[in-house]
Amino acid sequence: MKFERSTSLDPIYNTEAGPTFMTGIQALVRLPLMQRRLGRRWGHKTSGLISGYRGSPVGAYDQQLWKAVKHLKAHDVVFQPGLNEDLAATALWGAQMHRAFGPIKEAAIAEYAGKRASLLAAMTPETLASKAA
């Protein structure tokens, strides 16, 4: 078996079958792309949103997302970092309400890069009620 060395991100994010060599962070970036492909195979119109606070606990995740932005766009996945963790979590919560405002898409893939405590705090009813007031 012969392997060719490539410095392009194309084989990492575009290969659909066979072995692909990548880092763990690149695998996390590839995950929503694979979810989107699977949804297409099942006949669903899906899109994705990835948000979080820059410099999340998953080191370099946001940097790899910026590097893969053309691959994300090709799969209708948007990377939009939040100004803070609460806003990032709230954006993802809103993305899951796609059916409430007219179904443009059938499903939404949402990923959050941040601390669990911030996500839970942003999603509590008390927090959501105080933001609405």
C-alpha cells in the first residue's frame, strides 16, 4: 500500500471512504461534515451551527474551524464564535428552534465549544427569563 503525503486539508474533510489520517481536533471539525453527509443520504435538508467562546477548553478547536471554513461552508455549516459563552450557548439554543419560525431546514446540527458550567447556566429557565426581561 502506497501513501502520498499531502499538506492540504481536502483529504481530511472530503474523503468519504477509506483511511484518513488526522489529529483529534481535526476529527472534531470533521464530525458535523459527516453528520451533514449522512443527513443528505437519508434525504434530509440539514444545516449546522458551531459556536463557543474563543479559546475554548478544547485547545485549538476554533483555530482548526477557521482553517476549515471553506469545507464547512460547502456543507452548509456555519462557525460563529460567541462574544462570550452565554451568547454562544444561546445562539445554539435558538438554532434548535428552527421549526418554530418556519422550516427552512428539516434539522440543525449544533455544536458548542466551551465549559459545561457556562452551557448549563445559559440554558436554565431563570437565566433565559432574565435575558427576556
